[in-house]
Amino acid sequence: MSWCIINPDQILAIGEVEHSKWERVAALVICAMLDQSLRASIWCRLRADRDITRKIFTPNGALGDTTRKVDVAYMLNVFEKDVHAALTGITEIRNLFAHNLSIHLDSADTRMALAVKKLRLHQGRTEYPHPFLKRSSNIAMEPVVTTLDQLIVNGKICLIVLNGDFYMQNPGSEEPAFYNSFVRDSHGQLLDRHGRPIGS
């Protein structure tokens, strides 16, 4: 699996998604990663007022929840309607998992079915988009066989779009890079693609 990242926290989060295989963990972690990238994309467009910025991004602030960030980012032209739909679906899935212990992605629950239906960014693609050039990245997209695959691939595409936007808004910042799958050594330590330990 390849992921588009801009900071080390995302590397550790990706390890959690790739190695847990639990739908609930994937939804919560992917949504947290997307929320962080949404905040960065909105933040770089705001007036430089640290106190007000901190206030609006607190949990009870104007942009404290992910749903509001998704809507505001869309209105700021951070992404198009298809990405808005996918981000909305991922946020709804995360909320359903957070508040219902018996729900799963293939649940008969109408709310889950409607949320999953919004995850369509993978359709008609064989490669991931480039984070900031209007072309393919030439990195093959994993096949979407299960609903969990659908969630992960759509989350990855959203992350590419958001991290690419942040880079374009912040010249000189760390360029988004694709990071390949992780492995664990015989002691269970998470390793990067070069065999180096991640985290501690």
C-alpha cells in the first residue's frame, strides 16, 4: 500500500490502519488523519491570529468537528464535490463506529449504507492522483474488493488531495511524498520500507 504523507504522525497512523485490519480502527484513524489535514488546509488560508485560530479549532469551536471542516474546506475551493462527498461519508462512518458497538461497514443499517455509498473516488481509476500536479501519480491503486478496501482507498485519495493542497498553499513546505507499506520485524516492531524502526 502507498500513502501520501506530509508528517511523521501520519506514518504511525498508517501503521495502525495497515496492521489492525479492524474496520472501526481504520475508520477512526483515517478520519483523524483527514481531520488533521483538513485543519492544515484551512489554517493556511486564515488570518495570522494565533488566539482566534486556537479558539475556532477547539472541540467546541466553530471548526471543532470534522463535518464543519469538510464543508468550510469545500467552500474555500480546497477540493471538488466528489471529494466533499467522500470526506462526508468517511466522517459519517467514523461517527457511526464511535457511537454504535454493533455496527460494521456491511451493516444493514441505512445510515451506514448511505455513508458507504458516498465513497466513490476509486471508481474509474487504476492509479492514485498526483498530490499537486493535475495528472496521475503513476502509482497503482489497490483493488477494491471489500468495503474496508473501499474506505481505505477513498481515505487515501482524500489524503492525497488535502496534503497536495497544503503543499500548494505553502511554498517551501515539505512536499507530500508517497510512503509504501510497513512491515513488522520478529519482535513486532513496526519498520518502514527501508527496514528502519518507526516510533518507539
